[in-house]
Amino acid sequence: MPYPLDAAAVRAWCGLALESLGRQRERIDAINVYPVADGDTGTNLYLTLESATRAVEAAFDGHASTGTAPRLADAIGAMAHGALIGARGNSGTIVAQLLRGMTEVLAAGDADGGPEALRCALRRAAASTYEAVAHPVEGTVLTVATAAATAAEGATGDAAAVARAAHDGARAALKATPVQLAVLGRAGVVDAGGCGLVALLGALADALSGEATAAPVALRADAPLPEAGGHEATVREVDGCADADEDGPAFEVIYLLEADDAAVARLRTRLDALGDSLVVVGGDGLWNVHVHADDAGAAVEAGIEAGRPYRIAITHFGGAARTREPELAARAVVAVVPGAGLAGLCAEAGATTVAVRPGEPPASGELVQAIRQAHAREVMLLPNDPDLRHTAAAAAEQARTEGVRVALIPTRSAVQGIAALAVHEPDRSFDEDVVAMTAAAGATRYAELAVAERQSWTMAGVCQAGDVLGLIDGDVAVIGAELAATAMTVLDRMLSAGGEMVTLVLGEGVPAALAERLERHVRERYLAVDTVVYEGGQHAAPLLIGVE
């Protein structure tokens, strides 16, 4: 029996889509050759829909106390927002934009969820993806989305019939993708992102029809390639080279960004000059930014200039990820970092990074995914926060069940992580590397400066709201009224026990003049001690200090 397109249908759609992508995740990962053969498209789509599903469930939970269900606008809006904030990879970011495009229509005041509204929503969804992608390429998920919208426009009947037509149109377009994109034809596979969209549309058709009729998608093109079938059989080249995907930028950079439209327009131009696979989706002040670039730090800095980037994830592709079936690297480092500057710094040192904001610690699943994206047989995991010890341990255990050898380096601060990363040497044995990194972290005393939010008892006495707190090795040791003076007191206490190197990591908005003043203080009072300064961009702590 067909069902109306309402909030309950959106909820059912999420559940069926998550189930379908869960079944097909590994198969889709295996055919991921474009734009980078890094074998994670299925996983990224699953995680994106998982975030969307959580948001829809939260919308229903919020209405439970009133005994009413959410409106269609609330449910589809929650789904789109959840996908936006949880989007992973190129494919997940594009799907988030598809859902946002549908929301623009289905959340309008006069939208009734009928067949005509669904036709308009699918057309808007397809068009919005071309707006989000800097350089659209046919033979990809964009082509599949357009074919789905075209098929929906020619369908008659109720919303279920429109959804089924869209699914059928998408399946037909997917089969033709190897004709349109040379890298797919050479590999003998269909487009991985398009395959995920077919699964998503099949789940929508099932949710509205009440019938599970969608068959698994054919992933390979081992048989003779299909005729163009109405598609222009031209092979698109990327940046003038059909093999560009095999020798592209070294990093994938993703972050959420709070910024206005004008700033995002400038950001698109800057990022387009830095790399490729640029996708910027969102609106209303919140955006998801995805780009492949050789200079990860510059990509993050561009976000800082545009607004407030957070949840920054930087993945180092490595040479192996540029081939059809990537051979795993011998060893990699995954680091959790508290700020944009540190994310860029660690990424340039070869680490896969997970950047977090205060109060938004990563889940173990996020760390597992970062370990997978490192594409290595052996991984060092740096949590850089004592509160993440159990989360990181759970992630390491999960990764071990997948055949990855993971060592959890007990770093309690970002400065300890920097020290550990500085001595990392992939060419020595795994055990020796673990010992060296652990020793370097353990030999680094750490401190941070914070501003008290309220009156409180501390190890150093009673603090008042607005006081500057100096925490050494996690405990409040100094209470002061001014940032520079408190930092000097903290440095003196730490260096009284000796030290050869001081690391200063400046927080967001902290002037460089503070670092210069502290460097001068160390140089004048501790002649044999060197100082290094980094712009960390962390939000919670104005200053991080490390002493080795």
C-alpha cells in the first residue's frame, strides 16, 4: 500500500537507506576509483546517512512529549542538516547537498508531499549539486541525479510511483557511467557515488510504496559496455588529463564552516586555485567544505579567513591511494587535534588528523574511520586528551578486529602529540617507533592557560570568573589576572625542573605579540632553552605550553 510523503515516510526512508548502504558499503568501497581510488565511498555515504538518521530521530524525540509527530518540513530539514554536519568525503558532501535541495522544495510553506512536490524536489536536488561542485564531471553521481529527476518528471501516479521512476532512471544512468568517464571504463566499474545514490533512491521508493522491490545494483562492467542509450558517449577529462585522478593532490581536507555567503564565495575562488574535487555545500551560515589539495594548511587557513572552521578532518592520501587497488602503506599516524592550525601542522608532518571543538569530542566511530582512511597496516593513534583515553582505546580495539595493528600512544595534550610526531620514523620497526614516540610524549610536560567561567575551588585556591588559570599537567597551579604574566609564572615553574625546548601553541585570536614577549622572557632567563611557536587556532585554551 502506498504511503504519503510525510515525516513518518522520511523516518522510514532514513532507516531503509541506512540498512541498504550498510549491506552494500564494502561493495561500493571496492569500486571507488574516482576522483581518488581510496576505497571509502561506501563507508562515507553510510556515515553521512547515519548522521542524517540520528538527526531525524532527534526531531521525533523532540515531539514525543507533545504526543504529535514532526511536520514534513521538520523531518526533511533534520535529515538534510544531519547529513550536512556529518558529511564524509566527496560523495557524502554531494549527497548532503542533494538532500538540502530537496528540503528547499519540501519544506516550503505550500508543499504537500504529493507527486508534483517530489518531482520538483528531485529536480532542485539535481540542480543544486551542480551549483555546489566547482567543476562538474559527467559520468558521476551528478549525472545519476539528473537522470533520476528527468525520469521522475515523466512519471504519472502518486509519490511512490514518482520515486520508483526516479530510482529506475538512476539505475539506467548508473550503467552508462563507464561510457562517460574514462577512469571508470578502464577499471570496468560503475561510479561509486552514483551507486550510493541509487541505493538511497531505492530506499525512498520502498518507504513510499511499502514494498521492498529494489534489487542490488550491478557494480561491475565486465560485460561489454552498454551503448550510450541517450547519454552522449564522450569521455570527460579532468583538468585536461584523463588520468589526473592517479596523480592528484596529497590531502583531502574537510571542515564545517560558519560563514556568510559573501565570505564563502571568496573561499570557493581561493580553494579552487589550491586544489581540485572542490565541493562546498550548505547555506544559512553553515557550510560543509571539501577539497583535495597539496597544501592542507593553506586550505584550512582559507577557512579561517572566511569564518569559523571546525570538525576539521585532513587525510593524507599517499602515493598508494592513487592506484586502482591501493596497497596499504606500512605505517601511519592518526592524531586528534584541538584547532585548525594544529590540524594543518600535523597533516604536513604526514598524519591523518581529526580536529575537534570544545564540548564536541569525537566518537570512537570517527576515530575508527580516520584509522581506515590512513590506509596503513600499522597505525599510531594520538588522542592528545586524557578524556579521550577510553574512546581512543575502543577505536583501536575495533580497528584491530579489521586487521590493522594499532598502538595507542598515551598523549594527554596536543604538545605531547607534537613531540611524539617529531620523533616518528616509519622506517624503523613498529615496536621501536612506539617506544620512541611514547618516550617523547612522556618527556614533555604540558600546560595550558584558560579563563575561568565562574567562581570555583582549585588546587591553587579560589578563582573568580574572568581569572586566568594556569594548568600544569592537568591541575590548576597558577591563578592570575593577566594572560602574559600568568604564562610567565607557569613557564618559570615548569623550567625550574629543567628543560631544553619550550613549545608555545597560540589559541584563536591570541596576538603574536604574546609569543614574542614569552620568547624574550625565556631567552633572557634560560639561556640554553630554545623556543618554538605555532599558531594552533584552538578555541578553548588561549595558550598551550610544552617543555621538553
